[in-house]
Amino acid sequence: MPASTKVVTSAGSSLAISAAVPATNTSTAYAALTWTPIAQITDLGSTGREYNLVSHQPLAERGVVQLKGSYTDGQKTVQAAYVPGDPGQVIVATALDDDAQYSFKETYQNGTVKYFQAQVTSAPVNVGGTDSITAVTVNLSIKSGSLITVQPA
């Protein structure tokens, strides 16, 4: 079966963070960074480009013309169990109060890697009820043009 049609589960996927940004926006430059895994991720959320819709309404044609306009590489929400001493979660907490871009490395079960830069825009902790795991929801604003996907060989 060709690799492009093989279905995989999310099990075994991970997320790592680096306070550094790559010298160039290439997979080689990202791979050279020092990565710190973020512990206890339960949901990596969605990653991908989002285009704004541009509408044009020419009077003579009555119909609306819709085209893709500018894009952003989007927002991402990551869920994790809250582990205050985890080195990756410590870097996330530092990034929350920093205006700088941080680098992220998403690794999927099948070996696909997605690199991107983002700002941590929020990281609230949810204590929940008696039978809940204390969790953190990390919201990332991905820097447009920084997303690189590396497919496994």
C-alpha cells in the first residue's frame, strides 16, 4: 500500500518545543534545534493553512464571486495533563509571557514531522472535578509561512 494512503492512529504522536528559531525556514535548520518534549499531551489539535474568503459582487452578473485571499497558518489548541515540573511545560509557561516566536515539532506515529513557529497566546489550567485530571490547554498562534511538513521516507 502506498505510504500516502496508509491510515494511522494518533497514538504515539508527540509535541516538542524549542526556545530557539531556525536560522532558515528549512527542515534541516529546524532539525538542528534542541528540542524538549512536552509531557502528557492528550490532543494535538489541528494544524494547517487557512485562507480568508474574498467576495466580489459585480452588479451586472448578480452572482457573488468568491476567491481565496490572504492566508494564515492558523491557530492550534493543544491539550495536556498539567505537569508543573515538566521541562517542556516550563518552556511553554515561559513562552506565554514572551512576545517571541518559539519553534515546535509535531511527530506523528507514521514518522511525519511538522515544524512551525508560534506564539503561546494562552495556557489556562483546568482543575476540573473529583474524577478529572488537572489539565492545561495551550493555544498557539502559528507564524504564517513557517509550517514545514516532512514525510517519512
